[in-house]
Amino acid sequence: MLIPEAKVQEILERTDIVGLIGSRIELKRSGRNLKALCPFHGERTPSFHVFPDRRRFKCFGCEAGGDAISFVMKQDGKSFVDAAKELAAAAGVRLDDAGDDRLQREKLNHRRVHQLATRFFMEQLWDEQAGRPARAFLRKRGLTATSLKTFQLGYSPAGWDELSKRAAKEGMLELALAAGLVNERAAAPAPVPARKVAPGPAKGAAPAPAKKGTYDFFRGRLMIPIRNPDGATVAFGGRILQGDDPRKFVNSRESPIYKKSELLYGIDQAGPTIRKTGQALLVEGYFDAILLHQSGLTNAVALCSASLTAEQVKLLRRFEAQEIVLILDGDDAGRRGVTRAAAALLATAMPTRVVVLPTGEDPDDHVLKVGGEAFKREIAAAQPLTEHLIQSALPKTQGASFEARLKGLAELKPILAQVPPGLERALFVTSLSERLGVPEATLTKALSGTGVGASSSGLRAGVGRPQPPAANASSSGVTASSSGVPAGVGSRQRAVANAGPNLLGSNLLTEEALLLAHLIHDPELARLPQAEEIEALIHQGLRAAAAALTEAVLDGTPLPKSELLAALDPSVRQRVDELLLRVIRQSPQAHREEFLQRCALHREHLARTEAAELQLHIKELAQRIADLKRRDPGGAELDTLIDEHLRLTQEKQAFSRARRGRTAAGHPLTFESH
């Protein structure tokens, strides 16, 4: 759902931010404003401020800040749309049209019937007779009664229509059918015989009713409610205890309130600890998460989907997660799980470490065996994800055969393809280069498939050879002013240039030379809107050449390549010529698509750098504000700095919204050609 900007402003204007925040934390008056202990990080001296006149809040300790919608998003881990809807409902702002009203009613009905089912399954678990096999199984797994109640575990009887009858009694049978908790039965299926899997008397399944009616989807299973960040049940996982169903686990189907790729099991319980520590523990199984919580590791969550998704990483970011620790089974399946999760983690640049468990042990078994404190020490010693991937894929010895090293490299290539260009990819390639003994330039070409001679033969030529020393900064042919910033460079280019000289090293230089090579091969590309990116090239010579070519195209006056490249440094000119040879061999469609992709990637790279520079400025201002609060808390300079800090924060938020808008319109990695 898209909420118009005018509606967002109406929500913010009609929301009393002091009342909203004051209903959740204790606020104290401080002049025109209010202050409190920050709810987003631990502190003893209040650094959290609410500014009623501006309808904003700001913590000068942890940098959290924003408007009323931002507060609800951070406090409750909600998406922008969900937070805006919550405040709109409280403020009496109407957002939904008729279609949305129907969807909201459907969601409400799903929540109601799932709440009913949760209560029913819990009642069955704690029933002295009906729940005995399930309780015995759970005791054997090491779960305490407190854990069972905290996570609302339950039991679905082996009878065919126990939940159906309860739903009918409550007037919710149709809702249960719509939610998939109950199915219609055209003809009676064969009865399911019971099987005994835990101590306690075996209880057979009731014979199926002969008449047409309904039957329960979950039968003879231990029931695990899957809850959203608000703690409301939106789905179930069911572990077989009785019956001949060969499926050990079955899960609810997706619905208007449940998308398995967007939710993590246990997030409602783990959210506060994740926000406090900045760390999330990620496991595969529901029982793994429960046992970790029981052992004191209350920041554990589990996957609801087969593999980690970018949406699930975003969910953790909403709870202020700054690091994920993967804790997967100590077998081949667990190692494959790390590889599957790596794509989403590397693509979203989420810092990640990996705990390698002993072979054959699951996280729940291991934490019961070693205890919570020992497990925490293992987490503290976890290795970075990239290091784990490299060690797992590549041969353990430097003298391994070419074939062994190439095989390992082939496993890593699709993973590296998910890493956005920039520092993360550069560090990954550097680690690989050191491990393989292959020059970084050769390795980059082999992994990306975009360099000249990017093939296994090119990689073989470098394997085992000593690496050449890094190129001198002057070899890039960059002409800089005395400050190190190329003359005539705009704000975006200054941000990159000021970030450090290595940004104009071989990787970025090659990317920019490739953009020029595409333009030389097909000058008409300069007419595309995306080609405006060439105005932001960092390399002064390449930028000047691209600008001259664009001007010639728009004027209708051809410009010879020799004249176009004459002013470039010889090494840069040679690089453009090499890349041009590769571009010429591409099909017209591939050539055009790559140009569009590279323009988008270049824009995103510079945008990240600019955002980092802005964040650094904001951080420096926050430090100055903290110093002034100690030295001169009532001074005029303090108000000036606070105003500047808020202005820059709003500028950063606007910048982030603009970037999200560009991503929604066309992600750099899937940029559409026109």
C-alpha cells in the first residue's frame, strides 16, 4: 500500500508526539522540550529529547531520531506502512478505500480464528489426559513449563474434528475454513491410526465421520504458534506425534497475515534483546530458538522459510540489529544452510558471523549439553561469514591442485555475485586473493566474468604466482588539486574523493572506463536518461571524455575515438581500449543492459559514500552537542547545534527516502532497459 505524502503529513499533524511517547516512557519537562532515558539504548543520564514544536524526537546518545511514525517503527519493529496505519487509526485519519477495508476485515478475521486456535491447542496440551504424550515429548526435549507457556505451545488432538467443533461452537467455522485450519471433506478419508512416540498411553485417532463435513488440518501434532512482532499468532508449525503422516513437520499456508519470507519465528520475544544488544542469533529450527531462550540467549530467532531472505534481514534491522550470528546444525545440511543464507546477508551488507557446532549436534542439543554461558563464549569466538565461506569452500593447504582450488572458487562465484560493488566485495576478493595466491585483478575478472580474458585459463595463469605490488596512486591518471579532490568535482564526487584515495583504485576506475567504452561503442546510449550518471564520474579524464562524447551526440557531430581519448593517461587509455574490445563482442541487447546496470551500480556506490559522509557529520555534531550540554547546558550555541543536527538528520532521511524510491523503481541489479 502506498500512503500519499499529504496523508502522512495529516497523520503527523494530528498525532500528539508528546502523548504518544509519554504513554510508553516517562518524560520530564526541560524548558520548551521534554527529555527522558532513551528507550532504544541503555543509559543513566537522559539524552533522549522530544521537541513538541517540531513534532520530532532525538537521542543524542544512540542517534535515534525522527517523527511519530519513526518512533513506532523503532519501538515496535513495524514497517512504515503498519506504523502509519496504527497512528492513522488512533488519530482518526482515514487511509483505506473499500478494497483495503475488505482486506483489513479479512486480516482481522484471520487473527481472531488464530487466537481461538492458539487457546484451544494450549488447553489440549495442559489437559491431564489428552496432552500427556505431548508433555512427555517436550520434557524429553528439555523444555520447561515456563518455556511452553512463554511460547504458547499446544497440542492438536488426533481426532478428526476437535478444532472444527470448537470453531463451530464459537461461530468461527467459516473463518477457520478460510484460514486453512479446517478443511472441507467431500468424502470421508480413511481414519489415521495412532502411533506412540513418547512415554504415556497410546491414544488412537477417532474414526473419521461418515457424513460430509469438515476435518482439522493439524491432527496428532505438537503445535507451535508463529507470532508476528506484536505477539499475535498468524500461523502454526505442527510436529507429528501421532498418526502415519510421513511429514515430520507441516506449516500453515501463507495468508493475508502470514508471509513466511517476511517473518522470523520468535521475533516477538527476541525483539527487545536484539534492540538492546544490536545482535540477533539465527537458527533453523523452532525448538532451537526456544531452547536458546530458555538458556538465557533471548535474542534468538528461527527461520520460517527454507532460506534467509532480504525481507527477513530488513525485519531484524527494524529491531536495530547490527550483527547476525548464524548458528546452524553441525552437519552438511547446516553448512549448506550457511551458504544459502550468505546470499541475502552479503547482498544487504549485514555484518555476520558463524558458529560452527560439532558434527551431528543441533543448537538445541548443544546448548543443553554445554549450558548458556559456555554457548555465549562460543558466540563471542564466532568467525566472520566471509572467512567461514572461504575456509569451507577452498582447499585447506596452499599446495592444493589447480582443480581443487578452481572447484572451490566455482562454489564462491554465485555468492560473490550477490555482494554489491564496494568495500565489502573488495575485502572478500582480497581474502580470496591471499588464500589462493592469485592477483586481485585476475581474480576479479575471473569472478565477475566482465574483464578481458575472464576465464579459467586467465585464473590459472595467476595461480601460485607472487602478487605484484599495489599500483601507485599516480598510475590511475587522476589529476587532483592540492586538497586531493579533482578540480571541478561536485558534492557527490567530493564525498567519494574525501573518503580515501583507494576509492579511485583499479575497481572503480575499471567500472568508469567500462561506462565510457559502452558509450564509444554506441554513442546513442548518451541520449538515455540513465546516462546522466556519466556526469558524476570520479576520474576527471574519463568524465571529460564522456561529457565531450555526449555533447557531440546531442549536437550531431561525430567525434573520432582517437581524439576523444587523446587527453587520457596512457594506462587509462589502454584500459578503455581493452574494455572496448570486450564490449564489441557483446550482443546489442547484452551491451545495452550492462550499460544500464553499470550506471545504476555506479550511482548506488556514490550514494552510499555520500550517506556515510553525511552520517559522519551528524555524529560529529552529536559529540559537540554532548560536550556543550556538560559545559554550557543553557547556552545559545547549544540550540543552534541542535537545530543544525535536526536539519541534517531530516536531510539524511529525505536522502534515504529518495534512495528507496529509486530502488523501488528499478533495483540496480535488475535495471530495466528501454
